[in-house]
Amino acid sequence: QKFAAGELDARLPVSDIPELNRLSVSFNRMAASLEGVEQRRRELVSDLSHELRTPLTVVRGYLEELADGELEPSQEVYQRMVRETKRLERLVNDLQELSKAEAGYLPINLQPINLRPLLESLVEKFADQILEDGPDLRLESPVGLPLVLADIDRTEQILVNLIGNAVRYTPTGAITIRVWFESGKLWIAVSDTGIGIASSDLPHVFERFFRGDRSRTRYSGGTGIGLAISRCLVELQGGQIFVESQLGKGSTFQFFLPLA
Ligand code: ADP
């Protein structure tokens, strides 16, 4: 009753009766999980307000100064405003994608596809973005891959998220995309030698709005939505995604898709 009335930290006591005790343990586990959701929902509202406010303030500032004639219209000013509006757009798009994916409204067009050309073009695209002293980006995949039953655009979205994160969180070393297949599944692993994830953070990385080091990732422009979307997209295609990581050593995100 207390819990239902909003006391989310209320828990059931230990009982001497084993059956009741098992029930308490289950109930308490559920209660802790709901309490966590509520906590993250609150953080979300405050994070979102912050994320939305910053670009809006910048754009409004420029517009007011331009309107008052205090600021000369220049290419740079307009470019800055474009950058800020793009940030807003990305955030809103991410949120929309996530809510659609979670509600199961995202159309998924499953077809037999060969992922090799997609992987090659992504590696090329990301390699162009990495600075000269940045990590090496490698693809380790058999040339002839069996077809998977998947949606090519959604699979690209997953890979862009995973490789994008690896690039963002790996200052030097290597990022390796490894592909293999076994018993009806095609596995893709994105491994990096980057900053890694603390073991206490690891169970939460796929939760929406989870960001490792809040200030650092805010600075790096992350929204904490990418992995939540990725997990949804993998599962909508009948796969599963996993993570392993060691702080200071690197991370591996791997998922499978069913073979066609
Ligand atoms: P973000 O947009 O913040 O990167 P994600 O959902 O993609 O959101 O990732 C959630 C968090 O997981 C990140 O803020 C970061 O702390 C951690 N993370 C994800 N990928 C990596 C990686 N390859 N190396 C280290 N940390 C990572």
C-alpha cells in the first residue's frame, strides 16, 4: 500500500515463511527497478530541459541582437545558429525514434541481405572522420558472408551508433569490427581500446538517457539515447545485443541477427 501511494523506497520485510519470503524478494526486486525508472524519468526531464535550453538560448540571443541591429549579420553567425538548430533536431529525432521503437511502431522491413558491402562502406566513411593520430579502424570479416534476415537501414543505424561510440570514446589504439557466423546467427562485434565502462555502469548502458560520466558526455554531445535505440532495433529484428568492458582497457559491443 505504501508503495502504491508513491513511497517508492518502501520494501517488504524478510519473512520466516519461505514462500512469503520468496514473494518479498521478488516484490522488492520489482520495487527497486520501478524506483530506478522513476529516478531516471526525473533525471530525464531535467536533462532534457538542459539540452533544449542551451541551443534555444544561443539562437534567441543571436536573433535578438540581429533584430536590434547590435550584431552584423555574417556567415559565421548564421552557421552557428544552424549548428545549434541541428543539435535540437538531432535530440528531437532521437527521442522520436526511441519512443516509436519502444512502442513497436517502427516499420521493420526484413529481407535477406548481404552485410559485407554495408560494413565496407561504413568502415570507409568512419575512417575518413578519424584524425591522423586517432585509432585504426579495421574490418575482420569473411569475404563471403551468408545472408541475414534484416532491415538494412535499421542495421546501418545500429552499426553507426556502435562505431560512432567507439570512435568517440577511443582516443588511440584500434577499433575492430569482427564478423562471424554460427548456428543460424551472424555475429557482429565492435571492439575498441578506448576509455572503457565502469563495471557499476555496465548494466545500465542500454537504458535510455544513461550517460557514463554525465559532464564529460554532455560535453561530447551524447544524448544517452543511441544504445537504447540500438538495443530496440536489434531485438525488433530478432537478435540480441551484449556488452563487455573494462575501465581503461576498452569495450566490446556485439549483437547477432538471424541468418536468412
Ligand atoms: P551517448 O549519446 O551518450 O553516447 P549512448 O546510448 O550511445 O549515448 O551511450 C550511453 C553511454 O555508454 C555513453 O554516455 C558512454 O558513457 C557509454 N559508452 C557507450 N559506448 C561506449 C564505448 N565504446 N566506450 C566507452 N563508453 C561507451
